[in-house]
Amino acid sequence: MMLQDVMIYRADFMSRSISWIVRFLISAYLWISILNSQGTLLGYDIPRMLSYFLLIQIVFSFVSSGAGFQVANDIQSGELSTKMVMPVDYILLYMSKEIGRNIFFFIFNLFLYVGTIVLFPDYFQINTSIIHIALGMISMFFGFLIIFSMTFMIGMLAFWISHASRLIFTFFALITFLSGLIIPLEFFPENFKKILDLSPFPYLFYFPTHIMQVEVINYEIYKGFLTQIFYVIFLISSTYFIFNTGLKKYEAVGR
């Protein structure tokens, strides 16, 4: 159903695709200019930096989630009443829809950027180990569950406030900076990065990308997986708790 949805709204699909390509090209131009003058920065040369931003675009296409906007709209419009009488779990319904849509965009981006690597092999440095790719895919799924839960919880604030969707825009601005979309996290000050590593933000986009770039699966990778699993369990449990709490205050007169 989500594949049909994507194909029906072709303008939305094309605009997303163009935005991802433009974002990658801007990042590539910026860092090529910097590294041409500096050589390397913190172990990043041009092929590794371009590979980082190419991989993070692929990861972003699967991990991203805008479910919070739909949840906030359901609560504010009363559409939640219609969804609640369906013979499916409300949270799992939106999770399935997001996964269905993201798989399509992930496959599209995979072909697009793999084609870029084939055409310009000297500019990219990708770890093709099956173990690294498999662990990266698992980490991507965990990252999706984390961001889905967080956006869903922010959307459910509509049980108590009028415009929860505005908070989601603030949240997206925050994760854009703190999840490695703009700059690799190695470039942050060391003390700030230690604090950031305790938050869920690095495990959305940066960590899956990092797995597919490191040469050896070491202790830090295993520690990162344990942190992801902790946040997945904690956030999904919190999502159900907030949802059940919010339902006690929910009213939809006339529906």
C-alpha cells in the first residue's frame, strides 16, 4: 500500500529525491574544497569524507520518520477515533507504514548512489565486508525504531497541547546537527562528544554509517549496539506508556 502511495504522489517522490541529491552535492563540494587545502582532517581525506556523506544519505532514507506529524493530526482532528476501532495496534500501524515507505526510498537511493560509486570509484572508499554491511543494516533498523519512537512521542503531546507538530520541527533541527548529518561527530569537541554519546542522537545516522566505514569491528561498535538496544527498549516502552496515558484525556465529540 505504501508503494502505491509513493507512486501516486510522484511530485513528492521527485522532490525528496532531488533534495537528497542536492544535499549530497553541497556537502561534497564543501568538503572537497576544505580537504584540497588541508589534505586530511582527523583521519578524513576526500574519498573517506565523500563516502561518509554518501552512506549517510542512504542511511537517512531508511531511518527517517515523520510519523509524529500524522499522530498529532489524528489527535487534533479526531481521526484517532477511526483508527482506534481498527483491528490493529495503532502504533504498529504507523510503524509498518513508515517501514514500507522507507524501504522504497532506501532501495531507490541504494541504486542511485551505488551507481555513483561505480562511475567515480576513485572518489569513494566503502567497506564491502558482508559482516560490516549486515551489522550496518541491523543498526539502521534500530536507528529507525529510535527516531520513530521519539517523533511519535512528540506527536502525542497533542493530547495535552494544541500544536505539537511545531515541536517536531524543532526536534528535526536538533537531530540534523547532533546526528552527523551535517558534520561527522569526530569534529565536535571531545568533552561534548562524550556527553553526546550518552544521548540517542549519534545512533540514528552516524553510528550505522560509521560501522560501514571502520576496518575492524571493535569494542566501541559492540558498546554502540548495546546503547542502541537500550534506547529501543526504553523509547518503545515509553511510547506505549504515553499513548495509554494520553487516551485517558482524549475526547472526540461527534465522531
